[in-house]
Amino acid sequence: MRIIRYVFVFFYNLFCRSNVKSFKTSIKSSLGENVKICEDVEIDSKTSIGKYTYIGQYSTITSSRIGNYCSIASFVKIGHGEHDLDRVSTNSIFYKNTYEELTKKKCEIGNDVWIGTDAIILRGVKIGDGAVIGANSVVNIDIPEYSVAVGSPVRILKKRFDAQKINKIKKTEWWNYDYCEAASIIKELQND
């Protein structure tokens, strides 16, 4: 039965999701147009990924919402299950519905977010538009838009731009456009 599933997923991805190279991506996940998912990426059925987003090899994403034009490197872990520390036992054998219990809080990643290799985004974290997460970081707090955050645990280093530039970028909402229009808007913003 498992082999039949893998064959089905392979052909579904080959013909219907041409940029999905992983057998481990749920066919029930919601993928925007022109999403590129590399080999051996695990994505569950409760994840949605916006258009023009790239996900590198061996990454795992569970019960998350990822915006448009994101760049997620290889070996990134987003939203792995977390055990409830308020319970008498943290062993999942005592959970009525293990998956639901471990993934109660959804991860939310904004648009145009770059997440470096081997980063871990803990359950329930929100990362704002335009943020950058350094390689090997463990993100256990919400990250504001256009911030650069690194470390284990993560700490916010700086803003990428001043408030005026951030507001100007946000007003365009370039990430809601298709590639050609977005590229034109970005070029104008870059030259400004």
C-alpha cells in the first residue's frame, strides 16, 4: 500500500506540481503557483505555501502558513510538534489525538522571508514580512518585519531598513504581484 502511495504522489507531483521534487510533500498541502520544493522535503497536509516560494532539500514543515516569495534553505525545520509542559506526562502516548495535540499552534511566516540553513522555527512563532533568519538559529520568539535575527536562542540584531523605507516597501505590497510586475516594483524601490 505504501509503494502505491509513493507511486501516486510521484506521478501527481510530476504532472500536476512540476516544481515539487519530493515524495514527502502531502498532496493535500496548499501550494501557490511557481513554488519550488526540492528533494526529500516533508510538508504536511495542514500547510499552505504562497507563490514563488523556494524550499531547499531535507526541510520539514508542519501545520504552517508561509507567504509569497520566501526563500527557505535546506535542512530547515518549521513547526515541529511540541509537547505540552503543563501535562503530568509529556509522553504523547497519553494524547487523545497526538498530531492535533502536538501541532495546536500554527507557525506563520510572512512574505519575502529568508530562512537560513539548519534553522529551527518553533511551534506558534510568527515571522514578519521581509525578515531574515540566520543559519543554525532556533527561533522561539516572534520576529518583527524586516528584522535580521540569529542565534540559538534567536536574538534580533537589527532592522534591514529604516522605518521610512519599510513603510514605502509595505505600501507597494509587491509580493502580491506576479513575477514581472513584482520585479518592476522592486527595481523602482531599489533605485529610490
